[in-house]
Amino acid sequence: MNRDLGLLILRVSFGLLLAGHGLGKVQDLIAGKTDFADPIGIGPLPSLILAAFAEFLCAIAVVVGFKTRWAAIPPLVTMAVAVLIVHANDDFGTKELAVAYGCAFLALVFTDGGAYSVDAMLLRKRRRRP
């Protein structure tokens, strides 16, 4: 039970915090503001779309615990890009938040959503079917 409560706290806290960052990117997309960094050379608009997807949609999926392991991968990759490319030459204090998010989402890749997740609810439902 403590494991599941810990996973719930991890999912909800880091997922909501990251979704707050992603919401601004979604709003920029809706408003047509596509001036965004191009850290991996695919263009500003695709970079913005991928960041919004990872930081908002995937973060919300993590919050509710839907396909948690899979949903945690795009935010993890986004944070790796932030740490290793965007802020590569910055001091650790500048990278620290991205490192913390990356660690949290990495932990979820290796665990799962826990008992208090949509994943667990769907699994219980499948097991009850005749």
C-alpha cells in the first residue's frame, strides 16, 4: 500500500507540475505562436508540437495513470533534451528542474502507475471478465 500511495503522489505531483509548463506551449500552438527553439534540428513548429505533447498530454496521462510507463517516456526524452542540449552549457542550477522532472519520469518508466491508476482499474476489470 505504501508503494502505491508513493506512486500516486509521484505521478500526480510531477505530472501536474509539468502539465503547467506544457499548457503554455499548447496555448502558444492554439494562438499560432510558433516561435520556439529547435534543439534537435526538426524545425521550431515540430519541436513545439513534440514539447506540448510530452509536457501536457503525456503529463496528464501520467497524472491519471493511463499507460503510465509509455506516457512517461516522452516527458523523459524532453527533459533529456533540455538538460543535454538546450541547457548543455548552463550551470547546474539552470538544469536542476529538468533533471528533477527527468528523474521522476524515469522512475515511472521503471515502475508503473500503481494501484491508484487507470491502468490498475482496467487490469482489474479485465480480470473479472468471464
